[in-house]
Amino acid sequence: MSQRQSPIERTGCSSAEGGGSSNITPALQDTSARELRVEAAAKEDHEPAAPRRKRPRAKKNAITGPSKKPRRRGRLEMMPEINLDVLSHILGFLHPMDLLNLARTTKAFRHLLMHKSSSYIWKAARCQIDEFPDCPPDLSEPQYANLAFYPHCHGCGRTVPTIHWRLRVRYCPTCRKLNLCDTRDISSLHGPLSDLDPSSLPLPTDFFRLEGLRKRWYMDERKVKMFFEEFKNLPHDRQDEFLKNKRLEVDAIHKVRRMAGTCGQPIGSWYSIIDRLEKLGYQAEVRYLGRLALERLEPLIFNRKTPLRDKEWRRILPNFLVRLNKCRTERLKVMVYDPRRRLLLKAYNAYVKTPSFPGASMDVDILPHVADVAQFPPFDSIIMSPEGTTVTIESFQAAFEHLSSLAQKWAEDTKAQLSSLVVIPAELMDTTSPPFEEPADRLKLASAVFWSRHGLVIYPEFLFEIFYISNFDIRWSSVFGAKPWSLIGDHGLQVVYQFFPAACVVHACGLNPQTATRSDMDRRNARLICNHCDDPNPIVYTWKTAILHTLHEHDSSSPTTGGKSSWTFLDDAHLENIQTVERLKSENLQNDDAWTYVQCARCKERVGDGSYKSSLPNHLAEGHSLIIGYDELQEGTDYYSREPALTTKGVVVRMKKEGDTVSFE
């Protein structure tokens, strides 16, 4: 920067520049210069100094223009301008998350990738991931990629792994509490909406635990508000159509179960676990059980807060599959085998009501229960055929041709099992009389009385009793109301025993328990008095009521024991007087035969077919198309009596003894 020159200096300079010579001496020049400087300084003291001119600050890049930085090699800003086929081929090799990041770089890429016509690029990128599910119909490809791969909360932007696939959102715990609402609280938040139930809005719902210990159904609060606003703004005539379309959308969302979840990542979501189970072949079991049943079946897998690693999955899987296989057995029973059993029951009911079996004659007195028929090989093979086999009522027609021989074998086996229980106590046996060897003959003995927890029965009443074919394993009773005939119950215990005191009653009547049949005892028509009862006016018993009295009054805790001296046989001389009193009392006794247990005479006899007489007219009308009134029913033509042989019904006769005089009343 140059210094300002004084006037003298400027003069000297001018002279010098002019090239002329000067006659002034150096001393004089110095004096003149000092005088001039003093004069100039004094002048400056009296005159104000001129303001210093500031140099204007130039605006940035105002003169030079925008600065140009050196271009970096490899920049992709021109990439959207290349051939579209080449570009789409390149982008198809990217990960969907890379496409999302690329679409957020420039407007050109966003316009290209977010256009609907570019969905094939996203699909190609998605197909690069092994076994990645297809895009749901309610989402676009970019929305699907953002939901599945963008790891940030849709509310606050935090990194969060939890995805609510049904709600189509990804929320952190804080945003869940802010943006999700319980379906039960919607009415209190938004109030009633005409006839629409707020708790059942046609909006997606998800079931999980948000607060507390119980899981509940939740909706997205923002979608609920949008729905209410849109619904209220619609005309009344368009609201029904709007709700219908919304319900279809929700149904489509809930039906899509194989969502992206955690493909190639640790098992964390419910849908990824279900996807793995379906790959193992348990699709039907998953649909049959439902979400809640599956979570209760294996809490270690579903109720976890941390991801389930492959190593732990392999450790838990074997025990889980054992329980799933049990569920598969239950599903096959309920969904496949039980419907076929119902078809068999329908066919068997029609089969029993026919006058005779086509082309076959029956050699048995009693047909087995349908639960036994279902166990016969020809019928069982049809019921247990593979799941995809079509079974109809006509499928059982060929099997019914073998029913005659199968029922005969079943009857012989039943009699053999029951007759094996008939044993006469050693102290009552008569060695001079050989016992019956045939099972059918042994079951006719008066001593062949059987005890169960429901009472005393004899053959064949034992097969007709309702108590025997009910209260069994629910897997059978749910369809047939019974289980296959067996002396062994569900708990591995014998269900019936021989009632040994019956042999004591037969012996007290003066007959041989080894050979006396029930018909022999009826012809004997003896009367007995109990020796164990301390009664001044003892009751007179028949042989049947005597057996029941022993069970109810003396041997209920030990029905398989008895003694010879328990009964006193009344002389036959009193029999006529006793029968006279019984006849007089029975005439005065009003019996309601509407509750009499009967068997339809127009049907073949079958185990479990007995019913009350009051319901017989309905059976004749529905099963045989016969309109017969209750008062018009005829025994032998329309029904047979199936009243138990051992019953407490009847009159009570007491013996009164005064000295040597005996009377009955």
C-alpha cells in the first residue's frame, strides 16, 4: 500500500520527472521542506479531515459466480436417464431396503420407483430373498417393503423390531400406548355410531399384551378416526356398501397369515413360527387349533419377549411336535372320522328299521350297538380311510352284507365274557348236579345276577341298560353315546361283577344254584323273610325283591359276599294268603305306564334302543310312518316291555304274628 506524498514531494517528483535541473541547495531544501510540513500540519489542525473511504464488501460469489468443485468420478445422478430396461434390470438385483433408500435420494428416483408401473422392479428385488412371501393385496410393493424392512417406528422413528402385521404398522412400546386402542374402549372414545357396534368395526385388529397380564384385541387409533370421519361424511344410502367393502378388506387382511415376518432372521413373530410349522406339514392343525390354543399349547415358543434362536427352536421342537401330533389325532377324529361315524349311525338306524336284512337272515336275538358295529373290520376300514377319501352313506352298503356273521360272533363273545363271571360259591355247590357248560345256558341261571355301580341287572337286560352305554369316554359318546362293549372300563377296572348273594337266595328257596334258572324260580314262586332285619312285622319278599333287599340294606358295601342263613323260607301253606293280599293291593295301586321302559316291536332289537312308552308314538311316526295314538298301542304288535326283571316296583306285604296265629297285611 503506497503512502500519501506531501506537496513537496509531489513537486520534487514532478521536477525530477520533468527532467529539469534544480539550483536549490540541500540545506535550503531541508528547511523549505520542514516549513512546508509545519504549514501543512497547522492547516490540518484548522480544517476537518476528509472521511476515509471504505472499500465496499463484495457479496459472496457476486462477481466470480458459483464456485465449481471438481466432479467426483462414479456419481449416479445421470443414472435415471439411462435406458429404462437396463436400469430396471440393475435395480432388480438390489435389496428392497436399498430400493427404499434409493427412492429417498432424488426426485427422479422417487418418481421412477414410486410409480405403480415400477412394481415389477420391487417384485424382482423381493424375489432375491429366499422364501419371502408375496405382497398382500391391501399393500403396494413400496409399502410392503417399508413395513417389512424399514427398522424404525412409524410414530417416533426409533429403531424397533416389532411389526404388527395385521395392523400394518411398526410401533415402539411408547407409540403403541399412544396410537393403539382397545376394541372395548372405542365406544367410550368415539360414542355410538347409529346402529354400528363400535367394538366390531370393520378394521384390522391384532391380539397381544399391551398393559397388564392379559392379551386383548387392539386397533390403530388413527385408522379408527379416519374410518369414523369417512363414515359420517357418506350419504345414508352408501353406508352399507361402504361397510361391506371394508369388511371384505379386513377379511382379506386376516386371511393372509404367511407375512414376511423374519425371513432369514431369528424367529420372533407369531407368523414366522406358524410359517415354520406349516412347512413341517401342520397346516391343518394350525387352522384347527387357532392362535389362542396354539399359544396355550407351547408357551415357551409364543409367549417370548426375546427372539427365538434356531438352536433353541431345535431344542423345543421335538416336544412341541409330540403335542401337535396329539392334536392331529384329535383333529382327524373331529373333522374326518366323526362325520363318517355319523353317516354310519344314520345308515344303521335305517338298517334296523327295515323288516328284514336284504339277502341275509339274522341268527342273533340282539344286534350290537352302533359303537360296536363301527369297530367291525369292514366298517372300520371305511371310517379310517385316508383323509381325502370321499365317504357317503352308500359307502357302507357293502359292509352291511357281512353284518349277520359279525353280529353272531359279537354275541358269542359277549356271552362268553359274561358267563365267565358266573361262579357258584363252594359252600352252595351240589356235586351231584353237573353245572351248565354252554355260556348261553349259564346266563339263564337265577344266580347269574350282575352288579355294577348303577344297580343289579341280568342278561340280556345288561346290554339294554342305558347306564352301560353312557358316561364313557367322550371320544365315543360324542357321536354314538357309547363305547364298544367291554367288561373293562376306561380306567382299566372291571365294570360288572357277579352278585353272589343271589345264589344264597336261590339256595334258600330250596333249589340248586348250579342248575336253577330264572324260569324255575318263577315257577317255584317262593316267599322269604330276612333274618338280618329286626322287625316285629317283617316284610315278605319274592326271590327277586329278596336279592334287591340284600343289595340295598345289607351288602351294599360288599356285594360279592353272602350267607346261607340270611333268609327264612315261608311255608307254601301261606302262599295263597300272601297272593290274595298282593292282588288286592295291586288293584288299588295306580300305575303310570307312560314311564314304562319298552322296545319297539317293529324294529330289530338292538343294544340301547329301549325308550319310554310315552315316546313310542313319535318313534312310530318318524321311523315307520305310522300314526298310532298312545291309547291305541298294543303290546306284542307295537312294543315289548323292557322293564328290568329285578325291580322294587310292586306291593309290600308284611307278616304279623300273634302267638301261633300268622296273618298278612
